[in-house]
Amino acid sequence: MRDRPPDKLRVEEDIKELMVRYRPIITFRVRKAIGAQNTDCDDLVSEILSQVVEKISSGEFRGESSLGTFVYTITSRRIIDYIREKTRVMKFAPEPEPFPDPQETLEQKEMSEKVQAALEKLKPKYRNALYLYYYQELSREEAAARLGISPRKVSELVNYALKLLRKEMKI
């Protein structure tokens, strides 16, 4: 490659020869480093080959080492950069929620059914006060306005309803 005349046709032939000779080697190294199932393998190989051609064309390859060593170095550096990029992205990715414990799920369901049964046993005035205060998240004053009672009475209804719920559920 170094001793030939730099005519355009010859340069294109050299590039094709380079691709044929080094693509399988680069592909092997990339697949080994990042995994054969990784969808980025082919893109990374193409990127490395284009870097090699670009660096040779710009004169960065001066022939002080073999072409194989030059290609190997570029390949290694690009693989390291790729892994660093992916690792950096993964550091900031949220951790997936762990699978719920079946025992906890069952206990929560049972507790929910107990609460629902206990709520159904309450008188409507207590149920309505709890619904507005906790479920709708209204203030005492807003719940009082909806129910047509004083804010103090809302507090009394909510507190008494909670007391009845605890007694019913035996908490």
C-alpha cells in the first residue's frame, strides 16, 4: 500500500483490499467484546473501518507500525469508547422495580378486602367524610362545605370513623 503510486484508482483498490482483509478481523473483535447479539455490532464495524480509511487518507498512518497494528489499535480504542458510552448511559437509567413478593401481594389484597368490608359497614355520613377527606384529599373546610357541616364536625366524623374502622378490623 505504501510503495504504490497514489493515483485515485489505485487508492480505491487499496481501500477495497483493506476492507476485504480487515473487516472479518474487526468484526470478530467487536462481536467478542460487546456480544454477537448486540445490534450495534455492524454499525461499530463500519464506523471503525471508516475511521481507518479516514486516518490513512489524512496521513495519520505513517508506516511506523504495521497496518494490522494500526487497525488493531483503532478497533480497540473504539470498542472501549463504545463500552464507556453504554456504561455511562446505564448508570443514569432507573433501576427496574423488583418483582413484588407474592406473599406481600396476597397480604395487601386481603387487607384491602378487610378495609372495604369495614367501610361498607359504616354509616353513609362517616363513609362520605372519609371519602372526601382522604380519597378526594379535600381540606376540612372544603369537605365541610360539601357536606353542609362545620369543619370541626368533619374532624369528629373522620376521627370517629377511623376509630370504628380500627375496631372492626381489630388493629
